[in-house]
Amino acid sequence: MFLRTSPISTREAAASRRNFLKRSAGVLLISGVGGSLLSACGGGNLGDDPPATPRLASVGNFRDLAGAAPYPTVDGKQMRRGAFYRANALTLDAVDEAAIDRLGIASVYDLRTPAEIARTADILPRGATTRTLNVLGTADFVAPAFDTAAAAVAFMETQARGYVTGAAQRAAYGALLTNLADAPGAQLFHSSAGKDRAGWVAALLLSIANVPLDVIIQDYLLSNVYLAPQIKAQTETLRTQDGDAAASVEAPLLSVQENYLQAGFDQVQASYGTMVSYLTQGLGVSQATIDTLHSRLVV
């Protein structure tokens, strides 16, 4: 059902991606950034011992960007917990609303289209401000119909490449990264399922933090774990309404695959050469903003 490459070409492609990220990481590494910069960018409002990140039944893909451990970096540091959170749409029930309120989230960035927001409005954490950044630049997002699962996979890969090449996508992602660097306090970004548009943001931030590529991929694939009940329910609905064949065709849209993320990284390499060039030239993010993000991301 899926296109396959030979073992040699797969290894060569993986090696190329790893070399690309290693070159990018060498540029992103900074040194000598002290607490004054962290306080100036609002990082001083982030607690040294943030509360444990709750699992939210009503917002299944809510999690700390830093991971539960937290994630290590290639330069011997680790991610800062409690600084950035990612999620799907904030359909908070009363129990989860109380749980998320304890995290002190100051800002929420909604990456959905206007129609998606109209269909499912956010329930914001107490005291949080919100800003919409329409990544796709369209009024709505509705995936087209597909005849095969392979066509659905190709569509998802095209979407991932569009995050790198599209004008609306680049403008929204650039504005988001700048806001994440400059706004005070803990911050949350989300899309509808929290796996594609938000998943790309998470991969960019983890790259800026110099998290190893294999960890970035593992974090990306965790959406399949966090969204498992939702994916199962959607699959059962499709199977009931349209049959097993239709459910199989639609399955690639409901989850994430490593090749989706790889398509985005491959497009960065093809269009910009390095991650830092994509960030600065493609997204219009200054080196100072990258440095500030790095300070907020790691300890």
C-alpha cells in the first residue's frame, strides 16, 4: 500500500537528514546567555519547579514540549519543563480546566482556520490571553477524498512540505516563534488535533533546543499515543458509516508517520540548506529571537 525504497536508499536518506540537522545544530548552539536575557524575555516568570503536567481526558494531546523526563540536548543540557505546552483544540471539561489552570499558562496561540475555530471554540486557561495565527491561510481546512491510503499519505507529506514553502505558513510560523520568544510566562500553542501544524512547531522548537533527531521523531510520533482513544473512535465512526475500506483509506489522516516529519525536514534542506537558514530567511526570525528561544527552552 505504501511506497517503499531500497534499504540502501533509506539509509542514505536518513544519513542525509541527520547530517543536515547536525549542521543546523552547530549554528543554533549558543553560549554565555545568562539569567539577564532570560528575565528580559519573560523567562524569569517560569518557575524552577513547575507542577507536574497533567494528562487531560478532554484534551488528549496536551503535553509539555520538554517531555516527561525532560528531553536531553546534544550539548549536555536538558529541556526546561513548564515553559511551553502543545495541545489539540482546548475542549476542556470542568476537571481538566481546573488542572490546566494550575500551570499558570499566560498565552495561547491557536493555529487553526476561522471555520475550525467557529466549529470548536477554545476554553482558555484562567487568565490566559489568546491569539489566532491561521497557519494555512484559508477559511477552512477539509481534507479531500482519497481513493487509496497511499494518496492520503502523499497528501500529508505535501502538507508538511507546505509548512516550509507556503507564504501563509511561513508568516504564521515566524510570528509564532517571535511571540513565543518575547511573551512573558508559560505559553501554549495548538491546532485541531495537535499533531500536524502544532507538531511542526514542536519539531522546530526541539531543533532550536538541540534535541537529538531521534528524540524529535519520537516526540512527533507520541501524538499517536496521546490521541489513541480519539483515533480509535474516529476510525470506528468511519467504519460504521462508510465501511472497512474507507476507514483504511482515511487512516493516514488520523495519525502521524515518521515520513510526514521527514518530508518537512527534507523540504527545509532542499529549500534552505540548513535549519537556521529556514528560520531566519524563510520565517524571518532574527538570530536574537533564536537565541532567546534557546534560553527559554533549555536549562
